[in-house]
Amino acid sequence: MVMGFFERIDQHVGVLAPHYPQLVDWNVSSVGENERGLVHSGKNVDLAARRLSYSHAVTPTTSADYRDRFGANGCEIYVAAYTEDEWRRVQGAGITTHIFGKRMGPFHVVASVITEKPQVPELERQLTMIIQEAANVAATAMSSHEPTQ
């Protein structure tokens, strides 16, 4: 069921990708840093860890301002599905995200979507809606597979 959650996100974001320069690397596997230190890493899905991450034009920095990490059309997406035990440890961290703790069967979804230079709020909203809808579909599927009592 969790695999379907990530597959749904991948499929729907893939439809948006040709229309936004921030998503140009969506279909590229993680490749690390280029010669200028920019991380055009593309997408990384780790099903065993129940995580999906994507970045485009993100560079390591020691600046206190998170915006300094982003190059032109910078974008960072992070989605994780935590077990109940993992959630208890994350919950107190005070992470600010667009989706924090949405219930999906036995999991809690945490997701963050950031665009910079330029910031594109409509893209961030669309991506957040895709993640929320995928979680809703997965939660419904998971609940229909739970044993009845």
C-alpha cells in the first residue's frame, strides 16, 4: 500500500514536470553534485525507508538563510511515511511542513515542498494537493484491507 502511495505521487508529479522548470529532473535518478556544487539530484525513492525526495538546483551552504541553498528554479520535495514508533520520535521535533502527521493507515505522512528563485506558490499548492490526495487514496485502500471485528 505504501508503494502505491509513492507511485501515485510519482505519476501525478510526472504529469506536471514538463510544465515547470523546477521539476525538470523529476525523471532523473539521484546523481549528486555537479562541478559547481549544485545538487541536481533528481528523484530518489527508498521504499524500504518509506521516503521520496527530489531536489533541483539545491546547493550545500553554511548560511543561516535556507534560501541560499537554492539556485535558479530551485525545488525541494520530501515525503515520508513514518510508523507509529518513528512518529513518536519525530513528533517532538517541531518540524514545519505543509503536511505534518496526516494519518495513512498505520503510518503518519510528513511532507515538505519548497520552491525558490522564483518561489512558485501555485506549484507548491499543486504538489501538496497531489501528496494529500495520494495519502487519502492509500488510507482508504489500507482501511479496506484491515480485518473486520
